[in-house]
Amino acid sequence: MPKTMGILGKKLGMTRVYNELGVAIPVTVVQAGPCTVLQIKTTAKDGYNAIQVGFEPKKVNRVNKPEAGHCKAAGADGFYHIREFHVNDPEAYQVGQQVSLDTVVKIGDVVDVQGKSKGRGFQGVVKRHGFKGGRDTHGSMFHRAPGSIGCSAWPSRVIKGKRLPGRMGNETILKKSLKVIDVRPDDHVVLLKGSVPGAKNGLLKIFSR
């Protein structure tokens, strides 16, 4: 995890915008913040420097007692998402402080975005690894199978790391160097050039540089 301040957001979808030359730019629309600082962690007390923030408030009847007690100092009931950002100077923040979009990024900045990729379930080698597969004509009986995977006399086993069928997706991905095309603090919306990991409404961590 980068040791830099950031903000939590939710992927809303993709669209396009046009620059002054009329060139279309693909962008991802992200609802980012506001986030509430829930806890300050320091090296002396916790072993590392970080701040814990909450995103998307919960209704009171959806919060259990431990979570309510944890969020009480920040003047909040509870949050759907609670995450940490490693920072060099945690003393610069206070519990209950609001982290808004315009305090983290501005137009023209370059940011890193972390999210969970879409889960694809159990997939074969053609979709998971891009294998070509066999021909479909002339009575071929070999289509989408992985083919021979082991060795004969030596070493008489399947080598570690062999590309095989298995679970695909649902992995944490950090996409680096995305340009901020537009920031709309009143709507808590930021437009990032290109795509970001995950499905619509997926949680994102946006790291400033």
C-alpha cells in the first residue's frame, strides 16, 4: 500500500468527455468521499502510521454496538466501508475530521487506484490464460482442453506454476498513473482517464501522489 493520503470512492460507470480540440477521452466516473476520520494510528502505539476512515454512512438500525462505540468519537453512527491509509504524519489529522475530494486531488493530478476485479468464477485455460485451443473442423476432438500438462519419467509430476483452469478474477488490483480529468467537489465526483478495476458500485481506494 502506498504511504500517501487518499480517499475512498465508489465506481459509478464509464463515459466520455471532449477536450478543447474535440478529442474524445474515455473516463471512469467515481463518487469519492466525503470520508470521516475514525482513528489515528501511530508507530508508538500501533506499530505503524495510518489513519482509519469511514465511507458511506449507515442507518442507526443497521449498526451493531461494537461498531457504534468505535464510531462514536467521530460523531457518526457507522459506515459501510472502513479502511486505512498509511501516512507519514498522522498527527496532522483529527478524529471526526472530514476528508473531502477537493483536499485530496485536483484537475491534472496523477493518482493510483486500487479495487477488486470482477469475479469470473471457475474458468478454463482459454478464457483464463488466453490459450488458442484446437481446431473446430475435420473431426478434431481437441477444442478447449489444456492438453498434456505433466512430464513422463522425470520429474514425473506437474511443474509448479503451470497454467491450468481455476478461479479467475476477484483479486485486488492497483492501477497506477491515472490522470484526473475533472473534479466536481459539490457532487463528490471525480473523472479519471481510462478504466479502473472492479464492477459498478465497487469500492475503490484513490491514492494521491
